[in-house]
Amino acid sequence: MASLFTQTSGDYCRLLDAGAGIGSLSAAFLERQVCGEFKYPHIEIDLFEIDERLHPYLRQTLAGYRQILNVVPTIQGGDFIKTAAHSLCGNLFANPLPQYTHALLNPPYKKIRSNSPYRALLRQAGIETVNLYPAFVALALSLLGQSGQLVAIIPRSFCNGPYYRAFRQFILEHAAIRRIHLFASRNKAFKDDNVLQENVIIMLERGGQQGEVTVTTSTDDNFSDLTTNTYPFARIVFPNDPERFIHVPTSPEHNTIETSGSICSSLADLGVTVSTGPVVDFRLKEHLRSMPAKGTVPLLYPAHFTGQDTDWPQSDLKKPNAIMHNAETQKWLYPTGFYCVVRRFSTKEERRRIVASVVQPDRFPGAVLLGFENHLNVFHAEKQGLPKELAYGLATFLNTTAFDKNFRRFSGHTQVNATDLRLMKYPSRKALVALGEWAIHAQEPTQTLIDEQLERLIA
């Protein structure tokens, strides 16, 4: 992280380390001064750490550098969000903070409730966000002077999704993205922390003119397989994208979906909707049954799908196979038909992020309704089934390597949200039906055949 900074013009250096812990990041920054990579005659550091139990260790980390460098560290024990927001708003009794030349952050991750005092404070400072980590980044960015540099390690979740749109807009309005490092593995770089999504290191320049972005990737924190590529900004944030998604390419080659002019339909164009499975099992626990019986309808979980096949019921499944059909459950059920479903969660390091299947109504003889459990995303037509060929075409397209790679460009979650699927682009309905007809005839096609068929379809 410290190596991403460049020597700024002028002799003045003032570093912000918010959420300093025991001072590891500041120490890494100062090591560059020790080695002669930085040539600042004087360095000041403001270190914010709200946990006072860490202050003795923080002072110990910095003590050695004070003996060999002209450095003045100041440990701030207060709440960074409150202090920074009050300072930026110019509140009468605020502790005014200076403009910084550098900011180095490993911020905390925690959701901010809508009625939290933090939300009101941040709003006053022109910042709208739902989590502590973007709040720290946005405040630190606001405290930088012109051409100031910020480096932070944060979850990749801010790159997509509606909750972080305002934060993405804030970044893009106030700074240029210079560097992004992606830890491609979700269980190696932070194996002790049970991380369920990818993390990125991002470098921003306050008020900078946006140009090309350098993207590096590594499997883990050893950086032994580090790869480096430079991309035009249009491959990071697509022009005219209202959501301002931040994509992280892992290869300079454009994949099929990026280059094809025929993959440009929205789900609305196709007359298709995708929704999260409406049956939340723990809320309807009294209506669940382990196996089908009189008065029940099938209840489908991700485990009921293998490839394109529907395997229901399963006597050895730990989940229920059925749900009672009554007045309380009626509104959560869909008519039996062909549907395309995608698992909402992939396991750590699973080869594919997107796993799609087709619900086959002939697997449920006599059933007029189906229940879809909350761990499935369901493609439907206004809560009705899809034409058979369209359902198969959608599933086949979603299972292409090109779609999976394109999805990974902006989503580092183990979770696949319906919102993300809704915002992706698809072939035309006619092309999807043709793909579905091929898939039905091919039965269980291999990944190679699926990918080759997509290439032929859009050539």
C-alpha cells in the first residue's frame, strides 16, 4: 500500500492514518523515507485510533522513527467520523483538521443504520453512505489538498450495487482513480478473517485529471503471481453508465460480451424479470414439510439443481422439500412452469460465480404451484413461467464463461444479487430462444460447447 504513493511536489508532507491500529501503515510509509524513496525534509502524521488500549503500541511503533527522522506524529484518540465531519462543516466548536498531502487507510467495516447520528453528520458533509469504510474514505478524500494521494484497502462491494452509487459518484467527482489492486482469492489473502468477498487496494488522487488506470492482481498477500496491466478509463467505468459501476478487468483481452454489439438487451427488453426467491424458510417454519404430502407444493432450494437438471424431492436433503399451500403461503408461491434460476451464493473459491439451472415442470407431477427459497434468484415473466426455449436460453447464456467473467468485473461478492443480474446486458429474445433450442437438443452440453455456441450465435 505504501509503495503506491509517489513523491509529491513541494517539501510539505502531512499524512492521515485513520483507524491506525498499532501504526503498521504509517510505519510502512516512513520506511520509504528511511530508504530514500521519499525526500521530505519534514513529515507530520495524524493517527486516529479510537481504541485507547492500542495507543501504547502505536507510540512504540513510532518511537524508533522519531529518533532517525524529522517526523512529528500526533495520536488522536477521538472518533474520526465525528472529528472530520465537524471540521469539514466548519462547526463552531470543531477541532479543525489541516489539509493532508497523503492518506493511508485500513478502515473499519460496519453498516451504518439509517437513523444513526453518523448518517446525519456525514450528510452534512455531503457524504451519503451505508457503511463505515466508505465514510472513512470519503472523509479522508475531502481532507486532502489538491493533488493529495489516498491509498485504502477496502471491500470490493462499493464497485457495484445501488447502496454504494452515491459513494462511487463522490469518488469520481472528487478524484482520479490511479491504481487498483485486486486480491483475486477470497480465502487466502485474509484467511484468518473469514472474508466472504474480494478486497481491493485503491489509490486516488484528489482533483486529478482522470487518465489510464493501472490494475494489478494477485492471488494472495505474497504477491508471488502479481500481474500488472494498464487500461483506459472507459474499461473501468463504462461511458454513460448511470450506475457508475467500477469494473476491475483481470485481462487486457476483451471478452465476447464486451465486444459484441448484439448483447445489448435489458431484461425489461426481453419481457423478463428476476427476483429473489420469496420463501424465507425461517419465517414460514411451521408450514415447511420434509417431504411432499397432501396439501403441500414443492419447495425448491439450490441443492435441488445439478447442471440443467432438477432433482426433487430428495429424501436425504437436510432442507424441507415441500411447503403447505394455504392462505398464509399463497402469496409466496409461483405457478408451475419453466423458470431459470441462479444460486445467490457461491462457495469460496468456486470456479464459477454464476450457476444457472432450469426448473422443469414435469419433475412435479400434479403440482400447480411452486415455492422458491430465498437462496435462489428466479427469472420469470410477471411471476409466471417462461417459454421453455427462453428459460433454457437464459440458463445457457448465464452459464457461459463470458458472462461469468463479465459479472466478476464489478462484483467481488460470494452473493449474486438479483439487482446485479437485472443490470447486466443480454442477447435479444430471438437469440436466446435459438440458444435454448440448441441447448434442449444438446441436452447436457460441456462448457466448451456452450462457449462455442455463444460465439456462433453472436458472430
